[in-house]
Amino acid sequence: MRAGPFPELLRLPVTVNGIELGRTVEALVDGEGRLIGFELACRDGSRRFLPAGAAEIGTSEIRVASALVFLDERELGWYRERAAATR
């Protein structure tokens, strides 16, 4: 995926085997505008980071093989400091 605000990817449900675990709230891009991942608002109230490479991005949902691919808020902070967020 290339540069852009990725509005079509925001607010999509993130699912494992059809079960919604959260929704995307921001797309994080590198300095060249390439998508590196998403900030998620999870159903448990937490914010997590989902690397784009660990996701299967569809038109109506983003699928992951396991919730273990989500990084916690500390790692999310690391990516937010080094990437640009789009909303």
C-alpha cells in the first residue's frame, strides 16, 4: 500500500475467525507514506498496535490469525513516535 490518508481503512473491524476484537482508529505510515500498521481501539478499552504485515486487509474487515499479533500500548507509543498518523 502506498501513501495517502487511508480513510477506507479507518473504523474497520479487526477480527479473528469472525470475532471482532477492535476497530482501527489511525493508520500509521512511515516517512515515505507506506502503511506500517494501525492503532486499534480494542473491545477491552485498550489501545494496541497492529503491524500491517500481520493483517489481511479486506474491504469490510481486517483479519488476523491471532490476537497475539497485537502489540501493547508501550509498543504502540514507540511506533507513534516514529511514524505519521492519518485519521
